[in-house]
Amino acid sequence: MTVDLVVRNAIVVSCDDNGTVLRDGGVAVTNGRITRVAASADLEDAAAQARTVIDGSGHILMPGLVNSHCHAADSLFRGLVEDLPLEPWLQKVWTAEGAILNPQTSYLGSVLGFSELLLSGVTSVMDMFWYPAETVRAARKVGMRVSTGGIFFDGPGVTGGDLDARIAAAEAFFETFSGVDDVFPATMPHGAYTVGPENLKTARAIADRHGGLFSTHAAETKAEQADVEGRYGSSVIRHLDYLDLLDDKVTLAHCVHLDDEEIAILARTGTTVSHNPVSNLKLASGIARIPDMLAAGVHVALGTDGAISGNDLDMWMALRLAATLHKGASQRADAVATTKALAMATTAGARALGAADRLGSLEPGKLADMILIDVKRPHAVPMFDPVTHLVYSTANSDIRHVFVGGEQVVRDGVLTRHAIEDTMEEVAQLAPRIAATVA
């Protein structure tokens, strides 16, 4: 069998169930999948016949990160609306989006956001936005995997249209993108306070019919909880559970305000929570009970939310906060273990995409989505434990090379498929129009 790629002489952090770390190792890749993970000395035969051999000396080799909640196209509005809590903040955001967004500008913003993610080592993302076909087109432009799909929102929303149009668009998305390895189709109602019970159930039924995923915002603020309880007589999680919407194909973004029973519901149903600490802090939404969720057996993944709420899409900042924030809040140094934090950004994210068998770790048979991180830097010396370095010391600027399915999509910190400078110039030209929406 021809070997397409060998990376060797790296510190390998596999993120597998055994926590395997090789101080001098690498991988062999054929047809986009990892065929071997081994010590460098044991890869000499593969390297001798490989089409491409990369020397990973001075680098950590690990799986690409998985961002489980994002609105990449909202990068167009980075820093536009500041110092407001979620509900009034959203009103200004939706006004700006309504004035600016169309398929072309959504594509432009998505390319910008996905470029930022890919350059920082994120190889897969669950992205909720108004024009999902344009989201896929943008992800393919830069070379990353994406989970997205039909948006549900009571009322016209940013795109206009009625329920029938949303249903038709969601069905068409599944018909177009099911069965490909770079798209994980989903339905994505905005939330229980913006989508009524019947429309939530309709969105879920479409996902079920096509074997797809389901994702929505949930329990992000106290105001949201009060709104849903006032309308339906129960909290957000109880409401979703009553509607039979929760299981292992579901990812709920935020889940900041939960009681013990709601945490137990999420554990019982196998639902994934996407923890978005940067956005939750900046919008003053609160601090999610992540240690309690983990102790109860809830699956917790990690997300950035959009750059409109967190100002960047830095998964490394989100990772460091996920590992440290809850220690300070609980005054327990062991509140979130280092390995558990890293799993949120890798294996737990892969599970959220229904792709734990293909993504999230460096193991034979899995897709060769992986990154090389430069550790020849002052903040990486000395390095007693590579996993500790990843969680507490790594910056997005440390990412040098990124591979998706064995293809090198970032080389020496530069995208290989797309000249990001062109996109940045287009966004700069659009910026005065964007600014005028909140003037």
C-alpha cells in the first residue's frame, strides 16, 4: 500500500482513551486516514516509501480541534455591539444582520471566520447560521469540515420566509449534503424562546428522518429561563425533554443556568453540552456548572460562539478558560482535570458531530485531521508534560501546520487553499456599511 504522508520526530499527543503520549513519534497516512501511530524509529519503513515526509521536530502533533458551537459569518460584526447583556445585545445584532446579510455576505463572513479557525488548528466546527449552503461553500473554500443545516426561527428572522420555506430548505440541505465526509448535516432551531414547541418538533423530525444532528441554544441566561417558564410552565431543559428532543444526536449550546435535575436529564439522555466560556463571560450570562455536569456524566464539548460576542474565535482561549475558570469559581483546584479539558476540544467535540469513530484522536483508521504546534518558544520551555502545555500555555499563533484528511491546508501558518488577504480586503470595504447599522 502506498503511504501518502508520514509525520515523524514529533511529540505525539494522541488524545485516545489511554492518553497515549509519544515523546518521539509520528503517524503514517494513506488515502486520508491514519494507518499507524508509532515511535519515529518504527516509521522508517513507511517514510522510505511515503510521497511526503514531514519532520515534526520541535512540535507537538495532535488531532485537530473541534469547535462545537460557532457563528463564523458573524465575524463581519466583530466588536460592533459591546457592553450589553444577551437580550438587548441580540436586538442590535439582529438589526445589523438584517441590514447586511445575504448569501454573498454570509459566505464572505464565513470564509473569514473559518480561516481564523483553521489557522488556529480547528479542523471541524458546528456552525449555526442563516445561509447554511453558503456556510458549507466557505468551509470547503478553506478546507475544513463543518456541521450545519436548516435554521428554524419563528417569524421572518434575518432571511425572511415562513415555516414552509424553512422546512423545504432544511430538507433540501440534507438531500444535497448527506453522505459526504466533510459535512455533518443538522437542523438548528435558534432556541426554545424563539422557536415554538411544534416548530422545534418539526426541526427534530427532519433531522431524524435523515439521520442527522440537532443543535440549539439552551439556558444561556436567567431571562431566557424565565421567558420559557412563563410561556410553557417549565425550564428550558425540562421543556426540551418533555418534547422528547434530547438524546445523543443533540448539542445544546451554553446551558449556563441549570439545576441538579436538569443536569441529570442531560446525563440520562446522552445530550452534549457545548461550553462557551468566553461568550458567557463577556455577555455577563454567567458561569456554567461544568464540574457538576462532568461529575454527573454529561458529555461536555467546547465552543467559541461567534466573534460578535467573544470578539475572536480562539479555541485555545476557550480551552484555557474551561480548565481554569471553574477552579476559581468553585475554589477547587481539581474542578476540571487537565485531560478532561483537552477532551472537550477533541474527543467530546467529535462525539457531538456523531463522528467519534472518525475524528477527535490520532488512531489507526481515523481521518488524518491533525495539527503541528511549535514548541520551540520561550513559553514552551521547559515542558514537563505536553498535555499541560496544550491546555495552559498554547496560543493560536503556535499552530504551524494543519492537515484535514491528510491534505495540508495550513503550511507554516498560511492557508494553502485561499489567500485570506483578499477576504480581509473585501470585509474592510464592507465595514462602513456595517458600522452604519448601529450608528
